[in-house]
Amino acid sequence: MKNILMKIATCIIGLAVLSSCSKFLDRMPDDQLTLEMVFNDKTRTEDWLAGIYSNIPDPYWGYTRDIVFDPLSDDMAPSTGWEQFGWTVIGKQTGNWNTLSDWQPNYWVELPKRIRSAYIFIENVKPNPAQLVSEEEVNLMRYEARFMIAYYYSLLLDAYGAIPFTLGLTNPAAPESELMIGQTPFDEVVNWADQELLELSTLLPSSYAAAQKYGRATSIMCLAVRARLLLFAASPLVNGNADYADFVNNEGVPIYNSTYDAGKWERAARACKQLIDAAEAAGHRLYYEYTDGRIDPFLSYQNMLFRRPQDGNHEILFARPDCNHWEYDKHAQPRGTGGNGGLGITQSLVDAFFMENGLPIDDPNSGYVEKGFSSEPEVRNTAWGEVQGGGQVTLAGTYNMYTHREPRFYISVLYNGAWYRREGRTTEFYSGNWDGGPTHDAPQNGYLIRKKVHPDHDPRNGTNPYRPGILYRLGEAYLNYAEALNETDPSHPDILKYLNLIRERGGIPQYGQGEDALPIPASQEAMREAIRRERRVELNNEGIRYRDIRRWKIGEQTLNGDFYGMNFSGTQKDDDENNPLAFFKRTVYQRRVFTKKNYWFPIPQGEIDKNPNLVQNPFWAE
């Protein structure tokens, strides 16, 4: 973390400063390239700015393989056999990690490099009339760099909690007391980011006309990052958490507020509503597709993740333009179709999806039947192409667990016996069959993830359709607002309004209105549970669930214990609990471990050793 404070006082820019930041380093030796040369050249200046953006997370392969937010949650289940190929997240799932363990993105070290680079940019970028770089453009680029500083700090807060924090660049000749600093109280950094992002939202445009600027900082991105951060800061993990009452920094100052502050929820609610109002004023809206004049929830939910703004998808608030879709899709597609076939989802997530009548499966009125197999196909009014034909979302002979579920289930989950359009057959996850074990390239718990996997991706011929890497979208903003508002004003009508907009697009009955309306949750606690259930389904495998589990402080309940799926060793289409060869029976495939230290990533031990003023994150030193 010391890198946050380092200032490059000379004009010589070493490769370490700019690695992965700019292609122009190849044009001349690094010991000859000076700051003056960089910022007197429009292309080099733009390359430097592009480098500042380079650590924006990849919500496809990044969240899966490197940052691992999805597999660390109870959404995703990568093949446990992949641990031998460097999937260190398997060990993290089972509690096998410590302060010396590797975490590939290494935010503690890497993000401060980008923050430092942004400060250097702000200090040195200047107009260049000869190369058509105006004062207005320079100011805009400075605002972009400021946004990236605030954004990267929000990522550091999310991963590590309290962090060392200082503004600007510090002279490397400064006293050690200025270079080696301890953690700043969590709320102080949040408060700075709140005001910084709010100010930048008045300085940056809401969008850009030029297509090549897609993904550059906007006012909407500022408000989106701010709203999510303030929601986190209002949540139980850091708002009145007695577990952190004695946790202080090197100066003896409490790092977290152990006294509950209702005002934090009020601030979060205001920020979420401000985002929604600004986004909608800028033309953002939920993405819909229609069949026969009605919302088609299958196509709406699927293509909300695939369509670009120029294709009519205005739900996107913040996206990374370039992502590694190829590896994500390939690892999620069945082995018998040319994929690696082991990127699964948990039984817990399967159980979380509602029935088509909008009720959870544990509701006695839901109509849920787990055992047995369907006698006829199930037809819905949809133009979704991943069916055998005529809207048959399930075929005759489908395990009853998967029948009569809500549309988002079918877009998110690939189960045994599902129709696979590209191959013209059903999936075969039985052991010894097309797509099953005993190989490690098979779903260890009987499911593959379908969400975000493009149906036209084909690893056999290299087909890999483009799609944006969505990091923030309006659907999340609606649910964030509903959650924050329920904590501050539980009778406010906006709670139902925005929750119901998500359910309507999802193709299930709304609460208190519309066709087949369901009863409105009767208390603040019941509404809290309804909102959390909706988030689990709507936002599954978008890098959000792990954050939700942590900020709600429910990790010990949800991520600690046996994880289930279907029987990986099963060879028979049978659900008899007493038949060891029956595939369709709940079977433990992994035991996960989550203790109170796991709410934050540990500070790398090497950084603790370098800086004696750092305090290891709660309970990691025990």
C-alpha cells in the first residue's frame, strides 16, 4: 500500500510504472521516455489515460477465475477437480487460505499503481493546440482520472475494508511517518468518495456521442459507484458491528463504527434515488423484449446481458468494453459440445429461483414438486430460441425439480436433460455420458451455469459473439433503492414500485398488483427477506452476491457447511435415494468453510512486513 504514497520526482518513467498501461513504451527505450515527452504527445497521453482504466474488473472471466467473487459466493460451483490446474478459489471455498495465500488481482498492490498513475496524469496533462488537445478536453480527462481514483478506492474498500488513505502524491524523500501510514477509518474514506463522486457527477457528461468513448467515465457511472458504496457502508458489516468494537489502527483510532447509525441508510437511499433519477433522465431504462405484444421474460433477461446500447440496451450504467468471454463461455459449455464443461452453479441457487407463480419453493402454496419426472412438455409464450420448438421450455421426462420454474431459472441454469439447441440434443450429465464425469471437465454437482453464456458461442469453430461486460445496471439500482428505503421508511410506496418492476420483467406475479398478484410482504422484516430473495435471483452470478453476503453479515450461515448438487457418480435416470447410481438425488459435493475473518480479504503478509503501522484485517492474525 506504500505505492499509494510514492511520487515520481524525476522525469524518467520506468517500465514498472507503465507496464500494461501503454503500448507506446515499445517505441523507445524506457530510460529515454520522460514525462514531458509523454504529455507533449496526444497519443501517448491518451495511452496513459487508457492505462489508468486497465484494472477495471472483467465481469466474465475476471469475476470467475481471477477476482473470484462469483465462486466465493453460494452462486457458482467450478469443478473441484480444477484445483490441480491453479484454481486456487477451490481452496478458498474450503477455508484453505491465509495471509500468505495468493489472490491473483492483488488489489492491495495493483490498484494503488493505477491511483498513482492517475495522480501523475492529473498533474501533468496539458493542452496541446498543435495536436488538437483543448483545455476543455484536458479538464475532461482530469475528471476521468479523478473518477478512476475514487472507483479504485471503492474496490479497495470493498475487498479490504479500512485502508491507508492519502490524497495526491507524496515526495519519496518525505519522512517515514508520511510514507508508512496505517489504516484510515473506513467511514472517512467512504465520506471522501461520496463527495468526490457527487462532485464529478456534475462535471462529467452522462454519455458520449463518439462510439470509441464507450466505457469512459460518465456522470451516471459516478452516481452508480457512489450508490453501491453507500449501500455497503450502511449495511450491518460496517454499521454497528460489535465484532469490530476493539479493532483500532496504529494510532489507537477505531477503524469501524461499532454503533449503529440509521442515517447511513438514509444517505444510501438518497444516493440510490439520485442515481435512478439521473439515469432515467439520461435515457436509461430496463431492457425488454416482447412476444405477441407481451413482455417476453426469457428474451428480456437473456439479452439484457448481451445487447449493446446501440442495439437498444439502455439498462447498462457502467460496462467494461472488452472482456474475456471466450474462457467463460468455454468453461461453462458441456464437454460433449466442445466446452470444458465444469463451470457449475450450486443447488442453493437452483433452490432460490421462484416458481412460475412467483412463490419460493418452500412456500406450501408454490406447487413445487421435487421428485419424479414430467409426463409432458411445458410450453410458455416465448420466442426464446434455446428450446426444442414451440416454446417448450421443458421436455417430457424432465426432473420435476426443474419444471414450472420462473423464466430466469431457465436462462441461468443448465440442468441434466435440458434441450441444447446448438447440438440438437439434451444435455447428458450422467457419469460416463456425453457431458458427465468422471473427468474433472464435468459439472461436479450436476449443473452448469447458463447465465451470460452466449448461445451462439461455439468453441469448436471459434464463434465468440461480442457482448459488453456489465458492471452496474439499472436493475441493480432499483433493488438497491428498494433495500435502502425499506430500512429507512418501510411504508414508502417506492419499495414495491421498484421491486415489482424487476418481478414484472422477470415474468412472475407482482406483489399487490397486476395479474395473479401476490400478497404484499406484511412487515419490514418480511419485505427485507423478499428484497434479498429477489436480489439473489435477479443478480445471480454478476459479482454481487458475495458482496451482499458479506455486507449483510450472513457468511457463517450461507457459506459454511455442506454444499449440495445432484449425484456426480450417478449413471441412471432415477431419483431413488437408496440407489447409489441414481443421478437425481441431493448429494453433498463439497464442504465449504467461512468464518468471521472471511468478511475481508487479508492484507498480504509481505505488505504487513514492510509497513509496521499496518494492522492485519480482523481475525486473520489469530
